[in-house]
Amino acid sequence: LKGNAKVAGRKDRAMAFNYDADYSQASVIALFDAIAPHWAKKSDDVPGLQSERLFATLKKVYEEWHALGDFETLDRQFQALLATAAATSWFTKEQLEKVDTWLNEVADCGESEDWMQHFPEEDLRAVVLEKLRAREVEITFDNVAKAISMEYVGGNFGTGRHDGSIHLDDDGLSITDSRTAGKSLVWLGDLPEDPQQLGKCLASKNWDEHWDEEY
């Protein structure tokens, strides 16, 4: 019996809530181990649980994770911890919304697809040549900034033939006419996901005029 008591004691200590946890593998796993066996229970039925302190602990761990800025790597252990915490009924509505926000932010890391791979160079060139009736198109892929620039010669967007450029990145799609410094057209719809959709954008009138601040 003494031996069993020691084992049980070690198990209880291992599953205790560490309200001083930080963003380390050991702390994240320990918090998960403390929450997981009880996630479906009411807070009053969970030994040692202090919901406010647990939320503050999760917030601290999230802030330490966020401060590292390593958003290219998905931490599946931290994701599992936040997902399990979000599945409980231990937090207020406002706190749960925070936990869900943290979970979504963590889950988005490292899993984003490289959208640029869906824009083959020759297909892009063909679209710009056709839709703008350009004579030449020079395409540049910036894999660091995640952007595609399409410099064209002799294109026409309905305002006469001109040289210009089309720029596509995570923030938007725009067309610049070299005849007018500081002026560009900004696409107002959903960003294209392939050359065919880009062609539809170029054939549409859903654009808005934009001027740089210095002009």
C-alpha cells in the first residue's frame, strides 16, 4: 500500500496545475497533462483548478511564444494545449474568445501554403499579354517578400498604350502606370489564386484609384 501511495502521489504531482509555467516544452506538456484528463468536467469538480490563474498562465505562455516571433514553425504541443483548454467550460466567454484567438494564431503558423507556386511564369505571361495586349512581359518572383511583379511594355488597361507593372502580394493586387507617378489602381475584390483568376481581375472594372501620400 505504501508503494501504491507513492505512485499515486507522483501521478498527482505530475498532473497538478503549474500556474508558474512558461513557454518551454516541459511546461507546455505539463499543463496539457493537467488539463486533458479533466477537460469535460465542470471546474468545481477539478482538483486544484483555479480558472482565473489558469487563464493568466495560458496568457503568459502565449505572450512568451508570440515574443519569439517564430511564426514559420507550428508548435503542435502548444496548439494541443490551447485546443484542449478551449474545449473546457472553465473560462468566461471573453476569456474563451481570447484562447480561441491564440489557438488560431498558433495553428496558422508553418502551415500556410506557398500561394506563389500556383502562378507558373509562362501562364502569368500569357494572361498579361492577352488581357492587357502587352508586347512584352518581364516577371519577377520575390520568394522572401512573397510577391510577384509583372513589368509589361505597351499594355492597355483602357487608357491607351503604356508601360507599367502589376504587383501581387499577400496584401493586395495593384497596377501601376508609368505615365503617372504616384498613381496606381488597386483591386477591390478577393485576391486571385491562379493566373486564370488574375485574368478575370484584369478584365474587370472592380478597381479603385490610389495615390501615394507624397503626391
